[in-house]
Amino acid sequence: MSPDRKNQVFGFSPDELKLLLVSVRQMRRTFGAALQGQPNDGLEAYAALYDQLYEKLLDMTGPLPEGVGDLF
């Protein structure tokens, strides 16, 4: 197994997983803003899925470096 493959989770490098984590966090914020304006059961269901995905990715990657979350 190549060294690059050894450091991957499900084919993603640690950096790619952190990018996914940031993307999912941004989607969570998007849903949160939409729900504040107009509560909707469908949006709440998707927001819950993104919350679960965020927690799984966070568990896989560990915390984001300091200041990264502030950029979004």
C-alpha cells in the first residue's frame, strides 16, 4: 500500500476530509438561516442529516485548526 493511501479514510486524504467538514458546516449554517426565516419540516429534516454528517466527519478528522471556522 502506498504511503498516500495509508493516510486516507474511505479514499479521502485528511485535508480532503477537513474541506468536507467545512463544507458541511457551511450547509448547516445555510439551513439554519433558512429555518429562522420560515420553519419547514422538510428543511428541518435536511438540517438534521447535515448535523449528523457533520458529527461523523468531525469524529473522522478531529477538530479544525484554530481560526478556520471563523473564515466561514
